[in-house]
Amino acid sequence: MTRFFALATAVLAAGCSSPLPPITDCEPRGEIRPVCDMRTPEDIAALPDDRHLLLAHFGHMGEALGSISLFDTRIETLTPLYPVPGGEDVTGELWGDAGCTEPPGDSIGPHGTHLHQLDDGSWRYLVVNHGQREAVELFEVFPAGADTRLAWRGCVMAAEDTLMNDVVGLNNGDIVYSRMFRPSDSLNMVKSVFGIPSGELWRWNREAGLSPLEATAAAQPNGLEIDAENRYVYANMYMEQEVWQVRLSDGEVTARYDIPNSDNSAWGSDGRLWLTTHDMGVREILSCFDHPYEPCPGGFVIVALDTQTGEHEEVFRHEGAPMGAATVAVPQAGRVYMGSFVGDRLISVPDFTAQP
């Protein structure tokens, strides 16, 4: 990813803002509370107990490995969940490709994730993996508070020549992921800056396998979210400067929302789709990529989208300490938790849309 980005920013070198001062402490700023000493919690999922979160610690798109952990919002502690300490014993039905029978173990490099409930009532956690294989790893989640655990249930291998970004699951077991780039094309990132499609969405079904959603070809497909009825996927088309509503019955794009630089999204406590968008100059972004394990001060904005009316508004904005460059905002236990693709922390604030 760093190599791709360096090419793109070379094209955009003129007119860049100067980086903000570095973040050197782990102190609160007003109502913004940091929790430090963790590695790049790029994506976050809220467990159904109104207390715990699943954190995916970013593996920097194959340049490093990562992990999955359980975060207790009440006492702010972190418990490793995967890789499983001491190894793992694979038991139970496999949910993915028939040929995927070996878990990733220590080679996992997480990126986008999705937690949802299947029709049979089980909880499934999907994790984009850039480790030794480009795949969506399938985990069953056994929610039990502090004793929550994961069991690996197979994987879905990405289509050939794919670097994924995010994934969502349907309640019937199907999967939709975003192909961000084709790694064989070294200029893919640069082309996407000029609006040339670099990828699209793909759908997987256990019987039918993988198939592209042709109408979704776009420049840098990024984060995904799905509605509760499994009718639409909302795709953040980063370089298109739009969010697309994709109808799952036929793969057609039925709406486009003018929301630029959207990274990940999550359903908010107000029923709207919360989109975490970046508000950084090129030089700032480059500086963040150059220091992947230090907190980035870059600006970000949370935009709330009413998917029924198309109306959207800014609900939160921040830059600088204690953390910038957020990638996702997830409500849990009366607060909103935000992670980043770089750094050593997450932050939280009181729920900014909760009614008094």
C-alpha cells in the first residue's frame, strides 16, 4: 500500500498542506478519551452485549501481520482473541471454500471486518486477510462477555489479481467484498487518482462461487456496509468521492451520494449510516504512512447519511491530539469508538447523536 500511495502522491505533489504537529502523549482532550498501547485498530465491531468490541489490528496490507482482540469498554482492557494463544484445534463445520481447510494462524493480516448474525442464529465475523493469502477469513463468534471467543470456520479466497479492502456478509451466508486494486498493475493507484476504475465489488455464494458485480467498477472501492434487510450494500468509492447504494438482487447502483473520501462505515445509534471521511492534505497522508506505528494527527469528519432520504450532515470533526486519521466510528455503551490505520490507540467520545 505504501508503494502504491507513493506513486499517487508523486502525481499530486503541488498545493499540499503542511503536516500537523506530531502527537507525543496519551492524554485526553476535552471529552475525547484515548486508550493507548495497542496496535492500529483499523476496524471495530460492536458485540451485542452493549459493552465489548472486536478490534482488527491492521496488518498494513500485507507489509506486516496483525491480530484480533476483545476490548472491554467499561474497564478499557484488551484481551487477545486471534491468533489463539497456544495454537488452535479446528472443529465444526467449515463455512467457506471447500478447498480452504487450514486456518491462517500467526499469518493473519487483518483489514476490513464485519460482524453479523446468520439465519440460524449463529454470529459470524468476517475478516479481510492480507497475510500469506488474500482471503476473507470466516470466524464463528461465541459472545460471552469477557469470555467471548472465536472459532475459525474456513475462508473465501479472493479472485485472482486482487487486493481487497472490506467485506460484508448476508444472513444467508453469502459474502460481498471490495476489490480495491489489481496488484499486477503497478500504476493502478495512480490511475485511480484520475478516476480510472481500479476494482469493483464481488459476491460469493457457497454453491455458485465468486462473481463480480460489474456495475460497481470504480476508482478505489473502499469500506462496505449492508442494511438489516440485506437489500443494499453501501460502498465507499474513495476516489470517486461518492458513496454508492448497490442493490443486491441484481448488482445495480441505485443511488450515489456526494460524500468524499469515505473510508469505513457503520450503522449509528441514530439509525443513520456513519461514514468516517478523511480531511487531510497529501503531505499529511504521506507523513502518516511514513510512521505507521505512531498516531496520525490528520483531520477526519464523521458524516451521518439517512439512506432513506439521501440527506447527510457532519456530526463530528477532529484533527490533532489525542488521535486523528480515524477510519471507523462505532457506537457502544453510550460512547463512540474510533480507530485508525496507523498508530497505537483508539479514541472515544460521548455518543454525539444520542438524544438527552
